[in-house]
Amino acid sequence: MLVHRITEPTMWAPSWPASAFRLNETLLVPWKMLALAVHATALFTVTDYRDQLVDLAVFENASESDRRLERDSMNFALALTYIAVIVSTFALVSARTISFGSVNFLSAVGHSVSGILLLLVWLNDAHWARIWHVFFVFTMVPGIVELAAVLRVWIDGTYMW
């Protein structure tokens, strides 16, 4: 009887060993939240600084149409990045992809690296085309994977809990 009482689960028993095996919920989801915050902050900063980045990249004797073309290209890259961040935020807030560990890991790594690289573009006055490089590699790939996971959850009608 005594052995049964010791091994019987109780309300006051610590639950940390069980959460140690749920790394997705304990580590990846908070890391993804932090990475999204860093990426959004870097995106807001670069968006505010976008005119200076274009002016640094364009030659002094460039025409106004060249400046407009480069500014439009940078604005398009930033708009696509905003869309990817919004999709990832929706997937996180709605808990549609919270149980997909590989998707959360890929998204957390992508948003962390994107945020850091965008801040480096801003700090180092790098060429604005670097925003496209950051977008294609570290924002678009995790965004497409996350969108596919959200669509899978909606098509299957389950939340994968």
C-alpha cells in the first residue's frame, strides 16, 4: 500500500520532468515568439530608414527614375517580408502550428537570423539589395513551410494536439 501511494500521481507532484520532454512547447515556441519580435523590430527599423539606404546605394549622378526603381524594389521586398511575418504571427497566435516541432524550429531560426541580418544592414549602412537576400533565404523559406503547415491543419480539420 505504501509503494502504491508513493508512485500514485498527486496534484502537488512536480511536473518539470514531463515538461523536459516537451521541448517544442517549452523551448521552441518561446524562442519563436522572441524571434518574431526581433524580426518585426528590425523590419520596422529598416522600413523607417529605407530612404537613406537607397540614397547610399544610388550613384550621385543617377536619374530620378533609377532612384524610384530602386526604392520601389526595396519597398516590395519589405512588403513581402511584412506578409511573411504576419503569416507566422497568425500561425503562432492562433496555435495552428504549435505542435509542429520542425516548423517551429525552422521558423525560429529563420526569424532570428533575419532580424539580426536586417539590423546589421541598418547598422552598417549596407546596400539595400541585401534585404532581398535576407528575404529569400531566411524569410521566404520558413514562411512557405509555415503556410503549408497552416493549410494542412485547415484541410485536415485538426489542430495536431
